[in-house]
Amino acid sequence: MELTAVPWAGPEWDDPALTLLARQLRDAHQAVAPLPPETRQRLIRHLLAITDLAKRDAGLAARRLDAFLADFRDGPDVG
């Protein structure tokens, strides 16, 4: 069996909406990372719930992420 060193180029499908959602989730995690530990942990749990939802309903996950980001812009202590 011969193994080739072909680098992975990502998934075989191209869904712009899912790609955008993934980038927004990545950016949200980066924005939350420098916050104090208690706040960061709580917000990361919200983001993980949104990420899990995206597996089943990407549209709803995108709307929830938009609401999360709007609240986050108003103040990082999102409830």
C-alpha cells in the first residue's frame, strides 16, 4: 500500500452559506478568547451550542450566531 503526500484541500463540497457560518464561528471564538476566564467559558458554551445546532439546522444556527454577535458587540457579558 502506497501513501501519497497530497495535502488536504478541504471538503469536496462547496456551500458558501456553511463556509460563511464556519468563518463567523471561528471569528467569534477568536473574539471571545482574550476575555476573563469565567466570561470566556460561558460564551464558549454558547458558541459550542450554536456549532452543534449547525450540524442539524445551519439556517437557525446562523440566526443564533447573528444574535450572539449582536449582543457581544453591545458588551462582551452576553447572557
